[in-house]
Amino acid sequence: MNTSEVSTSRPTKRVLVLNYSQTGQLTEITKRIIAPLQQDAGIAVHVETLRPAKPFPFPWGFFSFLDAFPESAHMAPPPLQPLSLTGGEDFDLVILPYQVWFLAPSQPVMAFLKHPLAKKLLAGKPVVTVIACRNMWMLAQEKMKAMLRDCGARLLDNVALVDPSPTMASLWSTPFWLLSGKKDFLKFLPPAGVDAASIEAARRFGLALRDALHRDEERGSAPLLAGLKAADSNPHLLFSEKAATRSFFVWGKLLRAVGGPGQWRRYPFLVLYVMFLITLISTVVPVSLLIQSLTRPLLRRRFAALKQQFDLPSGSGTERMHLYEH
Ligand SMILES: Cc1cc2nc3c(=O)[nH]c(=O)nc-3n(C[C@H](O)[C@H](O)[C@H](O)COP(=O)(O)O)c2cc1C
């Protein structure tokens, strides 16, 4: 991604944008969002690309993919290459895009948030998180919120873009995409990833952020992206997310006790785990979705309350969409 400082006249607002993406999906979304900011002479955008000291592979190998879950679940990422930032910079707004890895923020983004510079850069700063993942992001965002709190940052907004295909389809198409590098590896399923129309339409968030910056709204505590369908959570996935998070944590502890990332001693346990995981995916997820669809009328209020909670802070309302749909 182009690291650019807009400098036609003296910019009055400075925006920090973090960038990491393996397939380019999250970078594409980020580009759409920041384009209106980069085109504005009053706004200077600094894009900081995160580079793990030892790059994660893409496409992933079968074992390297699985081997990433213990450190994801235990929030123990490997270090990044040195950042171009010093910590002395003073940003008005931080845009923090991230992908979800094993129901947690991806390890490179986690490594940034645990970097000593993050506290200096983020303390007191308004942050907009932007998630692009398969469709399970609710508990990852809870972890993200805790890390932002540790840095003293103020979370103003959350945008969440997901694969629109049914859960039972993307549960298969996503790993095949990540292992093959091809979105349509499984021809009988819809292609993996966030759809092109949603990526294109992410521009509305940049337009709204640009207007909010001109009105100094980032200094307040109200969301800047309300009414733009920023985060439309699906609380019916929460049960599966909780079950999988628990299993990643427990098995992750065992695997971390057996060896470090990449060590062959982990492999037999990873094979055992993948068998357990496939059983979980083909039993717990559909059964929990089925039970929930049967009990939906009884639990409508409970799910409505959960949805409202996980849609926060930006919400899933659409009342301002007409202003920015061009
Ligand atoms: C190791 C790994 C684990 C992942 N786990 C999840 C997950 O738990 N939930 C989810 O919705 N997506 C998950 N994904 C999909 C990513 O969030 C993301 O959509 C995909 O990797 C493309 O991201 P990119 O922008 O880095 O290319 C996972 C991807 C990887 C590589």
C-alpha cells in the first residue's frame, strides 16, 4: 500500500492507518476507506505496514495454518520488524484494520498492540477498528477492546465486513482459500471472502470519517460511523464462538507445553486436534444453529439484546447510508 503524506497545503488532521493483509483483502478494504482522507488536503494519512519478523506463509501449509492457533488463542504473537514510527507522533485518529485468526485479532496486529510504541501512539486517541473476516468476529473484538483499553485508547467505531455465504459453506471455503490461495478452490461453494460489492461500498466509511474530521467530531465520544451499517453482528454464532474459543485455549495450552511454533513435536497433537475440530465443526456448529433456529421465537428478546450489544459502538442502522452511497 502507498505510504503517503498529503502535503498540498498544511494538513490540520493526522490519521494513522495500520496495514497487514495476506491475500490483499483487508488492504483493499483499507484503501477504499482511506482514499477520501488521502484526497483531502486538510488530512495527512500515514500508513504503517506491519511486517512480522518471520513472515507468516501464504498460501498456508496445512500444519503451519493449524500451528498458528495456540499463539493466537493465548495472545502470544511473534515480534514485528521495527516500525517506521518513533512513538513521538501525535495522531488525531487511528484506523486499525484487522483480520481474525482463530477467533482473536490476527497475530501481526496483536504484536503491534503489545509493542511498547502502541501505548505511546494510542494513549487517549480515538480508534476506528475495521474487521474483515469469515464471519466470526464478536469475541475477537472483545479481545481487541481489552488491548485498546490497555493502551488507553478510545474505541469510537467498529466496522465489520464478512463473507456473505452461509456459515456452513464458508467454514469449508475459507480454509481451502487460505491453503490454496484460490477463493474458488471448491467450485461447488460460493467463492470465499468478503464480496466485491461490500469492499467497494466500504468507501462510505472514509467519506464519513473525512466529514467527521472536518467537524472535529473525533474529539468527542460519539461514534463517527453511526447509520452506515458498520457492524451487523450475528449473535446466533456466539455459542459456537464461545465453544471454539474455549477449545482453542485448552488445546493451545497443551500444544504450547509440548513445543514452540513450528516444532515437529507439536505435529501429532495438531493431527489429533484437527480431527477434534472437524468433529466440532460438523456437530456443534450445525447443532447449535439448528437448536437456535428452533428456539428462535422463545429467545428473540435475548438475541436482540445481544445483537445490540455486539453491534456497538457504530451499530447496524442505515439511516445515513443515502449521504455516502456514491
Ligand atoms: C490462521 C487463520 C485463522 C483464521 N480464523 C478465522 C476465524 O476464527 N474467524 C473468521 O471469521 N475468520 C478467520 N480467518 C479468516 C481471516 O479473518 C481473513 O478473512 C482471511 O485470512 C483473509 O485476510 P487477509 O486480509 O489477511 O488476506 C482466519 C484466517 C487465518 C489465516
